[in-house]
Amino acid sequence: MASLSSFLLAAAVATLFVVGSYATELTFKVNEGSSATSLELITNVAISEVEIKEKGASDWTALKESSSNTWTIKSGSPLKGPFSVRFLVKNGGYRVVDDVIPESFMAGSVYKSGIQL
């Protein structure tokens, strides 16, 4: 019976390894339309909501989805980075990545979240 238990354990570990290897790290690409007063982020995976928190802010600000996986905020005053991002995973919960977009972000740059989805 011990060999059956060992086999089941090995099968479970192998399954976790295979499932885990298919996960994709969430990235945020700063789109070309971004400037000091607007930020347009493109995600590489589908998420439901995106909010940012500017440096020193106490509240989160929602971004609007303008097209598939593209999230935009426009402000009347310059945005203050670095930016933390809070997002809702489809069929999941909220996740937060602190200071993922630097203050000196550049259009075309891709920033990794460190979160596997």
C-alpha cells in the first residue's frame, strides 16, 4: 500500500508542476499615448478592473477600459509616480502590486508584476 501512496504523491506533484508551468506573469505595458497627465496601460492577460494609487495618495483611482486589455486614466494635473496597481482577476480576487510603474515611466516600456496568473 505504501507504493500506491508514493505513486499518488508523485502524480500530484507532477500535476502541480505542469499546471504551474502554464501560468503567465502579468505585465503592464505603457502605451504610446501616455504622458505626464495620462497613463494608458496594456495588460498581457484579461483582468476585470484596474486602479492605481499615486505616490503619497490615500485613495485608489479607477482606470477606464478603452479596448480589450487597455486601461486609461486622464488627469488635469501631472500624475505622481511610482504607481501601485490594484486589479481584479477574472474569476478571482483583488491583487495589489506596489510601485510597479516607476515615476519616470516611458511609453513602450513593459513592467513585470511578479504575479503569475
